[in-house]
Amino acid sequence: MPALNFDNLFVRELPADASREPGPRAVEGAFFTPLDPTPVAQANMLAWWPEVASALGLDDADMQHPDMARVLGGSAVLDGMQPYASVYGGHQFGHWAGQLGDGRAIHLGEVIGRDGERWDMQLKGAGPTPYSRGADGRAVLRSSLREFVCSEAMHYLGVPTTRALSLVDTGEHVVRDMFYDGHPKAEPGAVVCRVAPSFVRFGHFELPASRGDIDLLSRLVDVVIGRDFPHIGVSQPHARGDWFAEICQRTARMVAHWMRVGFVHGVMNTDNMSVLGLTIDYGPYGFIDEYDPDFTPNTTDAPSGRYRFSHQPRVAYWNLTRLAGALAPLFGDDVEPLHAGLALYERELAACERAFTAAKLGLTQADEDDMARMQQFKALLARGRMDMTLAFRALASLNPEAPDITIFGNAFYDMAARDAVGTDLQQWLTAYAERVLAQDLPASERRQRMDHANPWMLPRNYLTQQAIEAAELGDLQELQTLMQAVRQPYREQPDQARFAAPRPAWATHRAGCSMLSCSS
Ligand code: AMP
Ligand code: MG
């Protein structure tokens, strides 16, 4: 077996739970419970991302070794690993939920990778922990495959995210009631190994703060600054304020990227917010097909729409205010640095929105008129029920000398809506063409700029669902094809034209293709 280079700083520096009792219980004065993953019946490696393996220092032969499937399925533990489940709290759907924690995720260890960077390895679906709240600690293949594909796709889209190493079939079944309607079904189980420099969430700070355990809170802050934000210098006088500001800035960038590519997280609870501003915990997420600012893929959230697409920037801010509240006791009488951090969030978000508007419209810079132009375009997309990805991508093929809405080709889902919006869309396009001509940017450069901001393809839910259905029948070809395509989402791939098509009609109301439940 390969020798991974472990340096388990979290375990070394922070207090451990004194008990190893597996059942649900409150864990205080500690950040983690040491425990091993629960072995599975038959671990079988379904797929892995060679780029991630290589960053950890693993090659193809390592990944193909039978012991590797056992380790990444949770049936064996390597020398140097110190598995644990961490404890955190969180605000769920706007309400304080108390203690949560890694209910089915188990950390294996922190690896110092090929280029000297730190990668925390975590198995998702690895069995029960004290934080499973009576659930089984397992994950189904469908949700595991979705996280496995989407987290890497997001990376290649340029969106900050946790990464995925492997997808292992457990050879066991997991029972889920997918629609919560009294029809539970046995589904194939799987384990994803995900990796990130850190899996620390806002909720890790909220929990000790909620218990008034300021010493514990303070220790975690210092360890996280030292490990995950080493450039800040933990002992400099403004370290904690600078650190909070950076969390705000990173969160703004992450959300701005979500809005750029049309990603809806679906469950933006504070326990699902990473301090590194990484997209984390892929559950009932979705990409926008027909542009609808109110879209949420999460059936549980559909009634209130708290986490709908257009709300995400505001929700992220609200989540940061929860984190600020948790950290406030560390700032004594001077909470000004926390206010400054929140203000930085607003500024960074606005700056990203402006930069992304310029890039998406192929402009060297976006002024106030261009920001309004973008809003008008989005309103037209909504009215015309147009596909967000296809419509933005089509803009690059505009001939500014002869603007014509035929460039939008197959971006319409509804012909009546297309006809209704046609005149206004043409008017918008004509004004946009004038704007493009007024700037001094060669056509080829404009196109290049746009084609780096407007993806050619995304792993839309229905595409991932097709890979899932094939994989459930033992056919991994569709998964492999999808993995290949998402590696270059901005490059036109003529041999895979179906990946840049609108969502087909059959997928509109089909389970897994548009709406998803949390039952994973
Ligand atoms: P999520 O909405 O997926 O972020 O999960 C919220 C909380 O429920 C977290 O503490 C999870 O660890 C826990 N959880 C979700 N699914 C399971 C499961 N199958 N078994 C144990 N805990 C779970
Ligand atoms: Mg979660």
C-alpha cells in the first residue's frame, strides 16, 4: 500500500471526546470523537478522480490496489490515519438547531500532498457516529455519485469547492423513503471520499459559543487560523478580525460564482458553510435550466423557498452574521472588526458581480448601465423561459453588425414564451450590440473572454441522473463520459453535443432530474 504522508493537526491540537460511546449524546468540551468507519460488506471502487489522487500523492496503481477500495469504503484503516467524527452545531432553515456534527462523515486524517499542501480526507456514508441522531450513517449511490461528480465539476468551473477522490460501492443496501411518502425502498449504498484543506464549518464555532464555552471557542479559532489561514499570523494583534474578514470575502466570492454559473446549493444552513468559502455538502443541489430566480431544487425547501437561487447572496450574509454573533465574545467591547468583515462581504460581492457581469457580457469593464443591462437580460430570460446556460453561451456568437435573436436557437423551453418576449429581446440585443461595438475589443478576444465565463456544459441534474441509473445497473460508461466532459466545461465538445442541449421534456417532472429530496 502507498505511504500517505499524514500530519493530523486537528486531532493533535484540539480536545477529544473522552468517551467512545457510539449512540446519540451531547458532546461537550471537545471537538471530535475518535472512532473508525464501520466496515462494509464488499467495497468496490467504482470511480476515482486521478487529478485528486495525484495531488494526495497517489497514482493509478495505488488507486487500483484492492486494499485502497477497502480503505476508501471504510473497511480498513491505514497506518497514520486517526479517524474521528467532529461535532458542530448550526442554524437550520433560520432556527438554531443545537448540536449536529458529522452524522455520517468520518475524517480519516490530514495528508500533506504532492505539492506540500494539506488535504483533510473524509469518508461520507461511513457509518454511525454519536452525531447520527438515530439515522444510519450511510449514503445511497445516487447522492454519492452526485457529490462525486458535481464537486469536481464545480472545481473545473472555477467555483471554490471541496473535492472528491473516490466513489466506492459498499455492496450493501440502504433503505430510504425518497419522497417521504411511506414508500421506503432498498437502494445501493456508497461511500465518497472527499478532500479539502479544511472541513471546518460556521457551526463548529457556533456550538461552543452557544454553550458559553469561550475557552474552547478560542482554541478552535487559533487552531483554524494557524492551520487554514497561516498567512494571517495567529499572534499578530488583528489576527481574529483579519480572519473573519477573510471568511466574509471568501464567502462572497463563492456565492458570486454560484450566481455566475446558476448553481443552487439547496441547504444553506450554517452547518453547511465552510470557513474557507468552499462549496460543501452537496445534497439536493441543482443548476438552473430555464432561468427562474425563485428556483429551488430542494423539495423540503420548496414551500418557503428560503434557499432559492436569488436568495443565496442574502442568505450567505445572514449566515455570516450568525458566525459573527458566535465570535463576538472573543472581541470584547470592540466588535467593530466583525462589522468591518460584514461590510467587506458586501463590497466583495458587488465587485465580483461587476467583474462577472463584464466577463459574461464580453465587456472590458461593466459600468452602472451594464449592470442594469444584465438585470434586463435576466428579466427577459425569465419571461421567455430561456435556458440560462445556453442563452449566455449564445451571446458570444453575436454578430454586432447584425444582431439577431436567432443566436439563441434552442435556448427556449416554451414557444409561446419565446414569441411573447421576441420583440423585447431583439431590442435588448440591438442595444447590447451597440455597446459591444462602442468598446475597443477585438471580436476574438471578446469571445474568448465570454467563453471563459459562460460554461458550454454543466452536470445538469438529469445528466447526473442518467449516470446514476446506469451505475445502479452496473454500467459505469455514462459516469465516465460525464466525468470526462465536466473536466472542460468551457470548451465546446462537438462529439458530446447532447451535453449542451436544453433539458429534455421527459426530465421536467422526473424524480432526480429537477427536484430532489434530502433523503440521501
Ligand atoms: P445535511 O442536511 O446533509 O447537511 O445533514 C444535516 C445533519 O444530519 C448532519 O449533522 C448530518 O451528519 C446528519 N445526517 C444526514 N444524513 C444522515 C444519515 N444518513 N445518517 C446520519 N446522519 C445523517
Ligand atoms: Mg451537512
